[in-house]
Amino acid sequence: MQGLDAQSLKSVSDEIVQAVDAAENLEALDAIRVNALGKKGRISLLMRELGGMDADARKAAGQALNIVKDQVAAALEAKQFVLPQAALNEKLATEAIDVSLPSRPSREARLHPLSRTIEEVLAIFAEMGFQVAEGPDIESDYYNFTALNIPPEHPARQEHDTFYLPANADGQRKVLRTHTSPVQIRTMEAKEPPIRIIVPGRTYRSDHDATHSPMFHQCEGLVIGDGIHMGHLKGCLIDFCRAFFGVDDLPVRFRPSYFPFTEPSAEVDIGCTRDGGGLKIGAGDDWLEILGSGMVNPRVLANCGYDPEKYQGFAFGMGIERIAMLKYGIPDLRTFYDSDLRWMRHYGFLPFDAPSIHAGLVGGAG
């Protein structure tokens, strides 16, 4: 029974604890645990020797053996906590990234043309004093249609054109907004004139082909104040079109049209030529529709609590994909959402090439 004397037990304890301290990973540590405390481990075998001892000796040896067992268990537990931390620290040290290093040309990121176009539009209107406004993608029938003077029989309300959500307990169905115009209503309800906002965002309609997508981006503008007239609308949009396309003498015309939320309404066209099957924006013998606009309908002003006799305003809206396709020569709208890295390398922009009026907006893809 010499293996159970105090000196022998201390030697066993010191040997196992030293092995625990030297363990370099969890696998090695588990092997030490099994070798020490498993069914056939060193300490377990020593515990079996207690049965052959008299009562007094068994009591003393048992107490000493329990102390050794506790010491080994504590060392194992402490090491089990330290090893994962050490492994994590080593991994962080070996995988550290020096953010001051230049990027790898083969992995250079590109800014999507839609993101770039939205930045360009916002930069132009920011120079005119517009503020960015946003709103929810899921809207009520009131904000998406009723408050905008869209009648119940209007085709835009039909299932074939609009995405409706399941009805709630009251039988009301919300919609994925078909335009960003609900943000105009929410802004007018929350603020008193003067108002000058630009509203970029996603919109949704049940349509999909080379020139239409079920999810697309619009950008709308709203100006409300005292004495606002059609001349202000024309000046604002002519300046925008010329700045966006980078053509100082770009011809712009306004054609009478109809929108429920504006009166009078006008489609805006820009000059272009189509020689040789191509398209060039600028002075020419043809026209290209670019956006819709008009003076805010008095009924819409009244729906928002404004006095139409006191306040007037104008609004306009454009498709971001459409103007991006025109400016950057992108032939198919569906490619915007294909996640094709080759397409991104061709049409994408360098992320730090931020658009601004003073630096100029015109330029090809990165």
C-alpha cells in the first residue's frame, strides 16, 4: 500500500498537474483526464486499493486521495478554460488585417450602379436645398392610394398590378408600396410648409420583363410653399436633367399628361438622337421620356390638412433604374439583380469615387 502514502500521492498529484499545465490543446487535455480520472486511470486505481486497508488507514488514505483528486480536477477545469482563449488569441493574431494596407486589385470592390445613381440624384437635389425623407415599404391603402386622390376604380389598385398582403382582423389589406409618394403624404401630415424633400426608395409592382421589375427604385421630390408655380417646377427639373446627364444645353420639354395626385400634370422629355441604332442624349431630332411631374392636386393638399388657397406645390418622380440605364448604357433592367460579378466589374464604380456637383457627376463605370 505504499502507493497511498503521503509522499507517493503528492508525487502523483504533481506529475498530473504538470502534465495538465503542459497540454497544448483540448484533445491532449482530455487524454490526461482519462489517464488520471477515467475508470482505469491512475487515481481511480488507487481508490480501489482502499478496500484492502483497515478502517483507520483507509480513512486517512481516502482523505488524502480525495485531496489529490480535487487538485487534479481543479487543474483540469482551469486549463479547459484557458486553452480556448489561447487558441482564439492565436487565431486573431495570425488572421489580423492591416487596414492601412492597399486593397488587392483582384478583389477590388465595386459600387452598384443603382447605389451610384441614387447618390448622384441626391447630390444634385441637395445643392438645391432638398432634404432626404424616407418611409415604410409596407403601406396602408390610405397612404398608397386614397390620400393621393387615386380613385377606387383606378387600375393601380387591381390585383394584377399591386402586391397585397393578407387581410388583418378588420378585413383591411396593406400593400407593398407601388411608389414612394406615400412619403410625401406622411411628410405633409407631420410638418408645416415650407417643405422641400427628395424621397429615394424601393417600390413594388407585379410586372417583370426586360424593362420592368417586380421590385425597383424610385426617387420623388416634393416642394410645398406659398406662391409655388409651374415655373419653379420647370426650372428645378431642367437644372436636374442637365446636371445629371452632364449636358449644359440639353433640350427639355414638358408634355401635358394625367396623374391623380397632380393637376396640371406633365411628362418630361429630354432631347436625343438615335443615329445608327444607338442612343445619344443631347440636342437632336428625337425625344426620350425621363420622368413625370406636376403641381400638387388641391385635393391632396386638403387631405393633408393644408389650405389649397394658401399653399401650392409641385411634385415629380423618376425610376432610378431607367435613368441609370440611359446614362450608363445598360440595355436590360434584369441584369441589375443578377449578382453577376463580371457585370459589376464592367458597370460598377470605385466605392471612394463619391459624386458631387463641384467635382462633376459625369463619368463611365469604374
